[in-house]
Amino acid sequence: MTAQSCSFFFKHILPSPYVVPHALYPRKEFRLPDILTQEQVGQVLGSTSNLKHRAIIALFYGTGIRLSELRFLEMKHISRADMQLKVVAGKGSRDRFTILPAAVLPLLEAYYKVYRPKQYLFEGQTPGKAMNDRSPEKIGAGYTARHPHGHEAGRARTACILRTYPKAFLRHPFT
């Protein structure tokens, strides 16, 4: 706030060739995000019994798409010949292409055979409608061990992994 006040004063109130000191504008720290190891990603995928959730997690990790981009992904956006994924209206309402790993394609094919989505690749509870914007965020939270009785042992390990990483933990290794 002080830096903006000084800048406004010397630009508009008392116009002079004043140079704002760098001390008023400290550099922001840039830290690389923590990422999951391949072993931890394997644990997350291995402890996920739901095929839809496993496909979503694999797609996040393999392509680096955002949560909001996943919701509106359609089958026609997947190019099997080029092994590409077209992201329509991504960040800044821009379209882009991203790679589609060969390991993710069989999982998506298995998912498609079981669920047969009508319009969007990952539909919500109403067929033909996009999933809720909070649904992809809840996938990781669904595998935390809030009630350890009756849950698989793998889910408790997954809970420890997922609690220490941010929401977009699977996107970070890609970017």
C-alpha cells in the first residue's frame, strides 16, 4: 500500500522524475511446487477402485489439464491417431492441444465401455450434463481415511499422500 501511495503522489500530485525504490516493491518468492513421486502416483491409482476416478486421476497426471477443463472434455476432443487431447475454452478461454500418454488411452477406453457417456467424457449424475465443478476436487478427498473401519489399507496410505499436497497436485509434474 505504501508503494502505491508514493507512486501516485509522485506521478499525479507532485510530478517529478522520481524513481520508486525497489525496497518498496520486494520481489516475490518463486518456489517449485511439491510433486508426487511415481511410486506415490502408483499408490493413488492402485487404491482407487472406481474406474471413473482412476481415469480422471490418470488424465490429470498424464495430460496436465485443469479441473475446469476436465469437466467439459468430450470424446471428440481425443485424437487417437495423433495421441493428442484438445482442450476447448481452457484458461483465458483459449483452445490448446496437449499430449495424451499411451498408458492413459486403454484406461479411457475401458471407462467408455462401462459408462457410455452421451456428451461429456466425464458426466455428472444427469446423463448428457457436465459434472459439477466440485466433483473432480472431491475425488481425492473421497479416498481419505476419515472412518478407518471398513476401508482398505491402501486408502489410508493414499490419505497420507493426498493431505500433504494441494488440489492440483497431479497437474504440477506436467507443467
